[in-house]
Amino acid sequence: MSCRAVMRLSYSYRCKMATEVDDCKRIINFFNYFRMMYCSIDIDSKTTEVLFMFVFIFLCVVFLWLMSYGVSTYFSPVLKIISLKMHMNEYLAGVTFLAFGNCSPEIIANFMPVRADAPIFTITVGNALAIILLSGGTVCFLRPFRMNGHCIMRDLLFLLLGVEVLRLVMAKEGSVTLWEGIVLFLIYVCYVGINVADLVMMRFYIRKLRNEINYLTNLDPPPTKEIEKKLRKLTSWEQEDDIQINDTTKYRRSRNSGTHFSEMTTSGYFVTPKPQTRPENVDHEANRTNLHNAENPKNLLLFTEFLHSLNPIDAEAWQLGGKCNRLYLIVRSPFVFLLLIFIPVVDYEKDKHGWSKLLNCTQIVTNPFVVITLVHSAVTSIYLTWHITLDFSISMWTPCLTIPLALVIFWHSRTDVPPFYHHFHGDPVDRRHRTGSSLGDCGHCI
């Protein structure tokens, strides 16, 4: 019997059917919503049922906001730093990290029992069209940028190849075989490999072009027009090759104070805005050490820093915002506080790159415990009431490893500067500065 049939029964029978029908137990995750609504809350009328549907819709909106806030505040800066350390450019990071980030929730949702009878392929094609047309069109409208014609052509050709292979698989009678799935997967692997090869070749020609510019500048007299032409090409290639972490302080201030929206409306919201001057690059080393003093004690202002890190209301946004913005900050503060407890901050734009000694040491203990508990509970799926029963049989042993590790880090680290393992220090940023200085020298020669 399908669990959907429960909705067609009288309200007096729904609680018993929700607990007896096996399909109702199969499609749930952490919460048994049927049992919650018809057993615990005991909904007995259509009006009450509709009201609770609106409550669930509101909770969905809250979860969407939490996801958006978590991605923009915590995960995007980390992905930017990881891409920087792995010597990627913006494009390669987009087709790997960003692509995995976009498709992984969809993959997980498609494996859930609630999607067992859903038209997965049609849904996936519809999502792809929405991302390409709706999201892409919105980005082009709000944030105009210059597209690389060669990259666009390569992406379109791979998109056509994938569509044709899928059409061939669908036209073939019978179910999809393992080897057909492997072929589809290898098309993406080949696509990523070509992107990596393209990046390596571009960096090779950048080095070659630098040598040519240095050779031409040493000639007497130097060919000015040819050097200018090569410099423009070199600048364009290096902009595509680089990942820049920009200082978005002014943008965040205008957004927090509410002036960002007013500026967009007064300048003509329905007119594509002109690209503004790009913000300055973040001096990541200065942000890391600007509060450091070797004469300070290792635990200077330890608890003050801890309480400041757990403050869910941004003091600058509170001062710059109006009454409505302050009310918004108060309403969202419980959710922000929940994220602050469990998610560590690693951001080049922040002082000490977001390091908080006591908070980060506690997260070493709490995060593995919570994650393992939730994952293990989801796998066992034991429900005594309307929510899943938490299983601590494995997570209870994690403090044996995490507490000594947290104590070692607490003993080794300082409060005024992040330790070296807070993130790895490489040379991509230094490489960018060296490239910029060489361009400046060549421009001075011209």
C-alpha cells in the first residue's frame, strides 16, 4: 500500500495507517511527518492540516536561507582558498568544485526512497535547463562579465556530445547497463582532463610570452607597438589564469546597511548595470598577523575572543542598518548562532583568517561527534516516536581521539595569530604579485 493513500482516509484512521503502512516508514529520513501530524499533533480537520502545511513551507524557506548563508559565509571562502592552493584558475574551479557542489545534493536526493518512482532523468534535464538559462541569464543580467569564446565553444561541444550519448542510451531497448553508465561518467572525466590540459598549455604560453616581452624590451630601439600588443594579450591571459580574493568590505557594508538595494533601484534596476571597478585584492598575510605580538601571552583575551566569535549579530551591520535591518538581524540570530557553534571559519578577508582558539578547539570535539551520530542514526533508522532515535554507539568513542587532539592544538596555538595548520600556506598569491610586478616593469619600459 502506498503511503499517499493515507491522505485519502478519514482523519481518525490516519494515525494507525501511518504507523502500519511500510511505505510510510520507507520514505522518511530524520522525521516521520505523517506520524508527527496525525499521531503527536493529532490533526483532525482540513483547516488545521493546511495551516501546518504553511508552517512546513516556512521551515523549508528557513532551511533554504540557512543553506544560502552557510554557503556564502563559510564554504565559498574555503573553496576559494582551496582552489588558490591547488593552483587552479576560476574556470577550472568552476567545472570541478562548483560542479560537484551543485550536483552532489541532487545525487543524494535521487538515491532517497522518496524519489524511487520519480522520473529522475526528466527532472535532471529540467534542472540543467534551469541552471543554464535561469541562473546563467540572471548572473549575466546582474553581474555582466566577458566570456571566453573558446571555453564556451568547448563546453557546448561537450554538452552536445553528452546529449547525443544519452539519446543513444535512451533509444536502445532495455535498461541502462553498467558500461553505458561508465561511458557517461568518462565523458565528464575527459572534459575535466581537457580543461586541466588547457590550463597547463595556457600557463606554458604565458611563460613563453613573458620571455618574448623581456627580449623585445632589451632591443634598441624596442618595438613599442608589438610590445603593447603582447602586453595586452599577456594581461588577458593572466586574468583568466588567476584566482583573486577581493576585498568586499565596501560591498558588505552597503548590503548590511540596505543602501546596496537603493543604489540598484536608483541607477535603474531593469537596465543592465555597467561593470564597476573591481575591488582591491586582500592582503592575506597582513590580515593573518595584524594582531600578532610575540610578547603577548599565548591565551591573551581567550574568553573575550570566544564570546565575540559566538556573537550572532554583526556589530558593524547593527550600527549601519536601520530598524528593519536590525529586526532582521535579531530574527536570524538563533540560526546564525547554531552555525557559529559547529562550522569553523577560514576566510582571508577576516582578521586572523577567522581563527578563534577556544571555539575551534571545541569544534574539533563536537563536530565529529555530531556528524557521526547523525549519519549512524540515519543508517540504522530506528523510530520510536515521530523523530529518529539517535544512536551514540559509535560516536561515543570519538572524544577518545578528538579531546587529546584539541588539547594538543590548544597548547601549541596562540589567540593572536592562527597556527600554520589553520590553512596551508603556499605560493599562488606570491606568484600573482610577481606577475603583476613584471607587468609593471614592462609597462614602465614602454
